Amino acid sequence: MEEAKNVKSSATEKSVITHFCASCGRDISVIGDSVIFKCPNCGDEIVRCGKCRIKGTEFQCHACGFVGP
Ligand SMILES: [Zn+2]
Ligand SMILES: [Zn+2]
């Protein structure tokens, strides 16, 4: 009997989820004080790095286009 190997390795692989700042596009794992919060408009996740938080840089929701401070 042949052993069927149909398991998708990508689904079982442990991959680190990388989040990128919605304002500057940097990987937030290398920047401290980064936050992930819900878009006040659509509730989707918005990622913001600590640097952009301090500077008050505008962010834009990738899902609905909401722009906010
Ligand atoms: Zn940023
Ligand atoms: Zn949104």
C-alpha cells in the first residue's frame, strides 16, 4: 500500500508572523513599543511601530483606506 502524503507543509510549518508598520513599512519586531490595534472604521488589524507612534505619523488601513493619527 502506498502511503499518501497530502499534508501541506506550509500549513503545519511554524512560521513567525511578521508585521510591518502601516506607516513606514518597517518590520515591527526590530522596533520597540510597536502596537497592533483594530481599525476604528472596519476593525481590521493595523500595525504601527514605536517610532511612528512617537512621531504621530499618519497610518492608513490597508483594508478600508482609513487614515488616522
Ligand atoms: Zn513605522
Ligand atoms: Zn479599516
